[in-house]
Amino acid sequence: MRNYEQYINEEDDVPHLIKMAVQHYQFESIHPFYDGNGRTGRIINILCLIMGGLLENPVLFLSGYIIDNKSDYYKLLQEVRTKQNWETWILFILKGIESTANETIFQVNRINKLFDQTKGAVQKMIPKIYKRID
């Protein structure tokens, strides 16, 4: 635990995405059971990205990616433990971040489009009542 705490608070030149992948491995290894720290670990990922200035809002959730790739996730966690296979682990997490970010952007754009459509419909139906305060 001490090593984990020191690593996440250490000022260094490690890119934040790489650091997040390493800290995720460290956290999950503290309690390495199939139904253990998962949700907490994924929330810590988001906090790591926010603290690193890569996210302003907690909108990047790796849960879907990890669940969809659960066997690879556990296999790669184990390979870091037994073979020091950091590169494959980090690439797996980076691919998850990219995939999740693209999905999130798509969903946010859909929400914004729906909001604009709804706003337009409401303005037409009740133009004297509708007023949006920004």
C-alpha cells in the first residue's frame, strides 16, 4: 500500500495515461480476486485522469471495455505479475481508453443533438414560455 500511495502522489515525467495504467495494476494487485476491487479501481482511474489534467469531468468509464474484454484483462494482470509484461498491459489499457473515449464522444454528441432538437420543438410549441438560462 505504501508503494501504491507513493507512486500515485509522486511528481515525475511519466505520462498520465501510462501512470494510470500502472496504478490500476498496482491497486488491483492489492486485492487480486475476480470480484474484488474492480469498481473502486475504475473510479480511481477517473480520479487519476482528472488529477493529471486529462479530464475535467468524470465521463470516461472503462467498465464496459474491461467487462467486454474480461478474460484478456485478467490474463494480462497475471502476466504483469508473473512475466513483468508491462508493455502489453499498458497497451491494453490505452486501447481501452481510446475505445471508451470514442464511445463517450459519440454519446455526448447524440445527447447534444437530442437536446437541440427538444429545445427547437419546445420553442415552436410554446415560444412565449420557453427561455433557456445558460
